[in-house]
Amino acid sequence: QVQLVQSGGGFVQVGGSLRLSCVASGSILTFNPMRWYRQAPGKQRELIASITRGGFTNYADSVKGRFTISREDANNAMYLQMNNLKPEDTAVYYCNVIIPKPPQEYWGHGTQVTVSS
């Protein structure tokens, strides 16, 4: 069983920055991929960023150029650096990991990000 502990959310003004962290209870070497999702009020949860074990990243168009996903295997952690935040970025953010063999999926508990104009 993998536990994912998130931190780093909060309130920020438009144009500000936040860094989200997701720390696993054990080694993340088998996690592939690692992903960040978000869910705004009244909307479906959406995938916004992913990173493979090899470091290949992918982003939703809505965050491309503003958000950066990264992972630090040595610290069992994944991060989401969010810059130039907009009100539409307000949501609960979730980290998610996949272990391919045997197939397993785990979610973080979610962290609220609120961007105020």
C-alpha cells in the first residue's frame, strides 16, 4: 500500500506562484507515470501534468508554459511548480501514481489552491 502526502496549496493572488509537493511513503522508482490532476467546483477531475520514470513530461494546454512537473526519486517526491496563476486555476489538486506491474493506482488526499483576483 502506497500513501501519498500532499502539501503546498493555499491562497495566492493572480500572477502569483505556488509549489505543490507529493511525497510517497516509499520508493517511487517503480512509479510510471506520476501525474497531477485537478478538480474545480462543479467540474470533472482533469489531468494537467504527467511525468514518466525517464523524465518525459506532458501538460494540458491550459497549464502549458506556466506549470512544471518534476520528480526527485531520491526524496520519493513529485512536485508541481505553478507560475502566473489565474483564477481559473482554482481547484483541488491531486497527485496520482501508477505502478505498472502489478497494476496499481494511488491518489493523494488533495490540496486546495485558490487564486484570488
